[in-house]
Amino acid sequence: MSRTLVVTNDFPPRQGGIQTFVAALLARRPPDSLVVLASDAPGSARHDAALPYPVVRRATSVLLPTPGVGCQAADLARRYGCDSAFFGAAAPLALLAPALRSAGVRHLVGATHGHETGWVALPGARQVMQRIAGGLDVLTYISEYTYARLAPALGNRTRLAQLSPGVDVDLFTPSADGAAVRRRHGLGDAPVVVCVSRLVARKGQDVLVAGWPRVLERHPDARLLLVGGGPGEASLRRAIASRELERSVVLTGPVAAPDLPAHYAAGDVFAMPCRTRRGGLDVEGLGMVFLEAAACGRPVVAGTSGGAPEAVQDGVTGHVVEPRSAETVARTIGDLLDDPARARAMGAAGRAWVEQRWSWATIAKTFDQLLTP
């Protein structure tokens, strides 16, 4: 059987979107077709011992395309007879592509996620991305938005192909039980709007808080559940206090990945009015939280940033709104809380769409095709 060398800085047990993406792709490959070179992290030895394929950890918390890493990757490719390689994040690790070709690897694939759209917008970084693309047989993109930003700079250097993240439809499901989360945070039977994301400006939790008094005018018992941690927590708490919303807005802090379905399930509506910042350099690549919420049968309210509208069927699985207007966001949320039957229908439509288009089973088939020369 042909074998693939996976070179990635982003790999569990470290948490994050790219880590989840890479691990989920590999979980659906034949175990004897893989070998992984990754950075190290606390708990890695126990994590790796449970995997069915070999993982080699370099003694660093950040894997970079240094000569030493290049030599180690090439040695692994020779030792395991790898004829293909996959870079979990092409920028910058795919700069190692020439070293792997010299070691006999014939087919190289690199993934992009979202931050690379900022790279191609900056002259120096654009040249690095062009060099990376030129060394690969395939460079993947996660959304049509990111493709539109990458293609003008990279499209003549390599083949571009879509490889979006997927959703574990057996984990994120309408049968997820949010009762314990509701009890923990004293939400009772109140209508709940939930947002699951890092607390950073792009995600729009500040807009949710700013618009929340308008939601309360229509639904006085409603609660806003902000799930996640991040550098924006202090400013959000100040905004909540200044509006005297402490009773109706709850910040949970960071939540472990296995507990996320229950937090989605605790809400009646999911909302994250993400917005593009810093002249387009801070942008939402796709927005997996919208798809995870939909998989849990919840209607979603999304902002217009980047690829986020591609994670919503506007008017069918939820709504895409102007993320800088607290009034618009609040009105859209209020309308969904007004009509629980319509909200449930949107949630059901979202679940069906995720099963058909965004499940890991579907994404894994695409990955298999991309690894085949």
C-alpha cells in the first residue's frame, strides 16, 4: 500500500481548528498508509500511543521549515517508503517540498485554511506563498471566498482544489443534550441564544452584547450564552456590566471539545455575527461553528465575513446579516425567538444539509482523491 507522510505543526492533543481538521482527515485513512511528523505538546506521548499509525514528534512546540526538519522529514519519507506527502498547513511548512521530492516523494499536497488570504495580500508574504504553491502538486482551499483571494496570486503555480473541514455528524447531532449546561448556568427553560467561539473582535460577541437589550425588549427572559475564552473577555465583561446585563448574559470560559455539542444543544438559536477587520487581513475563512450548530439542529445567524455565508443557506438554515449593525442582529434573533416552529424547521434543514454536504465521510472521499496522483 502507498504511504503518505503528514507534516504538520497542528496536531492533537493541542486543541484548535487546524488540529481537528488534520486529525479527522487522518482518522478516515487506512492506518498503515500514514506516518506523521509533528511538533510536540504536553500529553503527546499518551495521545500518540492510542493512534493506529506512527507519530514522530520533533522536540519543539513550533514546527518550522528548517534544514533540520527537512532532513528529518526526508529520512522518514525514505524509511517508510512514502510516495505522497500532506502538509497540514502549507504556509510555511510546504517550503520543505523540494527536500521531500529529493527523497522520492512524488505527489505533494498542502492545505490552506484562512490566514493565507492575508499572506497573498502582502508583497513579501505573497512571494513566499507563490514559492510554496510552486513546490506542490495540489494546494487546497476551504471556501469559495478563500479561493477567490488565492487564485489570482497562486492559480498559475499549482492546481487549486477545495478541501473544506467537515463535521462529525455522529457527535454534533440534534440528540445532543443541553440540559446539564442549562442547569450549570442557571438558564432554566428560558429562550437561549448561544455563541461558540474564541472571544476576539472578529467573532462579533461585542455586537451580540450591544444588541442584547433590544432582544430583551421582545423576550425579557432570554439568555445569551457566550461559550469560549480569549483576549476579548475583559472588554466584554465591562460592556455587560455597563448595560446591566449580568443576569441575562453568561460567559462560560473555555470549553473542552467533547463538551461542545451539549453547549450548542443548550441554545435555541446560534448566533455569531463575524465581521472582517484590518482591511481584510482578519477574516473568517469559513466558520465551522455554523455547521456544527446546524448539525445539532439549531438555526444560525451569521455575519458576512469571508466564507461565513457559505456555511449558511440564507433563509433556509438560518440568516446572514450585516454584522456591524447591532439592531439588525438583534432583530433577526428576536424574529427567530418569536417563531419557534420556523426556527426548528431551519434547524432541521441545516441538519439535512450538513449530512449531505459537510460530513467527514464526504470530505474524506475528496481527501483520498487529492492524495492520488
